[in-house]
Amino acid sequence: MTFKDNMYSDQAFQGSKLLSTMDNQQKRNLTFLTIGLIFMLSGIEYAVILPTIWRYLQILEAPPYFLGLGLSAFSLSALLTGPLFGVWSDRSKTTKSIILFSNIFEIAGNFMYFLGYSKWLLLCSRLVAGVGAGAGSSIFGFLTRSTLPEERAGIFAAVMACRQAGLLVGPAFNLFLRLCDFKLGPFAVNKYTSPGIFMCVLWLLLQFVVLATYWDIPPISSEEGVTVLELKQQEEKEEEVPLMGSDEEAGRTYSAVNSDQVETSTLSETAHEASNPFQNFSVSRGEQAALTECPVQ
């Protein structure tokens, strides 16, 4: 194999590596956007359920303390299942299956909230939906493994900002949910039950989004997890090297020209002295005349 063939093979390898890196970066960005959507839906769910749950419990003839039980049941389930999902994520090094599994509980819990036959079913619905929120621990573990230290804090802040955005826009959905008053088969859809079916549909749609736009990308420390940030740094270094080399080559060329000029001028002076024989001749004749004119003592 000639040097030219080696050069072409190296260029092809670098090109394939660049395309692979860009593909991994695109998957990484889509995965992070999907994670942001998950946290936004969790914020929307809290903001949609909270304004109507108290009146909903009153219709079901629940005592006042059921309000505290209903609100804390969600957090209790997330507290208990979070470590379990975290252990699952650490052992399997995968998060997509955990998210898909936990979303089933979100779908089932919100559908139970929509049914609302009794106060106990309503309480159980919040317990079941809280299991889905426990996947947040595995998601943060995934973000830690797949981000660089200098970008990790920004990504964590963006994810939490998505949840706050859900809390901000969530109450706005009640503007049209409170207008619901119709039958869905044997089930009544009103301003109290509509938040349950609304969130059930959103979490169901999220299942398809996760299937399409979420990847268990390798850890950032591995060779497959090279990011565009590192690629840009490498390109900047490669761009700086030819510039420095060109300056050095220019300096060497300039010094070579100067040395050639000095050598040329020296050779010309030597040739000029050699081509003028009368200079040495006149000096020798003058010395002889001075010697003859001096009297002998």
C-alpha cells in the first residue's frame, strides 16, 4: 500500500468518525429534549390536579384530611420507588426501559383519577401515579453519566426549568378543562374528572415520543460518547497548527533569503578584488620606492 493510499484511508476513517460523532450528538440532543418534556409533563400534572382535587373529594364525600392524603400519596410513592429505579438504572446502565415502565403507572394512575368512583380509588390513583415520578432518580443518573463536568450544571438547570415551566403553564389548561361537560361512554367528563383523562392522554403520547426520540447513549467517558464540544476543541487545535507552521516557514524562508544575500555579496566582493590585480601591484611598487629612497645608515 502506497503513501497515497494510506492518506486516503486515514481521511475516510476521519470522515466516518466525524459522521458517527455528529449522529451521536444529534441523538444526545433529542434525548435531552425528551427528558425536558418528561419533567414538563410532571409539572403540568401537578398544576392541573391541584386546583380541582379538593372539590373532587368533596363530591365523593371524603373527609377534609383526605386532601392531605391525596397530595402526599403521590410524593410518598415517588420517595419509595425512586431508589429502586436508581438501583435498576445503575445495574442495567439503561434508562429508556425504566421510563417506559414508569409511564405505565402514570397512565394508569391518571385514568383511575378520571374514573373517580370513590374517595379510596382517588387516593389509590395518586399512589399509582407517584410510582411513575420515581423514575426521576434514574434520569438524573443518566444525565450525570452522559454529560461533561463543565456542561452538567447547565443541563440540570435546564431540566428543572422545564418542570417549573410546566408548573407555570399547567393552570392555563384548566381554562378549557373546566368547560368540559359530556359523556365518554359510561363515564362522565366534567371539570373534576377531565384533568385525569387529559393527563392520561398526554402520558400516553409521551410513550411514543420516548420510543422515537430517546436513546440510551453511552457514557461520555467512553469512545462512543465523544461530544461536539470535544470535536470543536480538536478542530480549533488543528486550525492553529497550520497557522503556526506557516509563520515558522515564512521566518525560515526570510532568514534563508538573507543568508543567501550575504553570501552573494561576499562572493561578489571577493571576485571584485580578484579581478583588480593593479591594487596589490601598486602597493608593492610603493613599498619598493620607499625602500630605495631611504638612505642607508
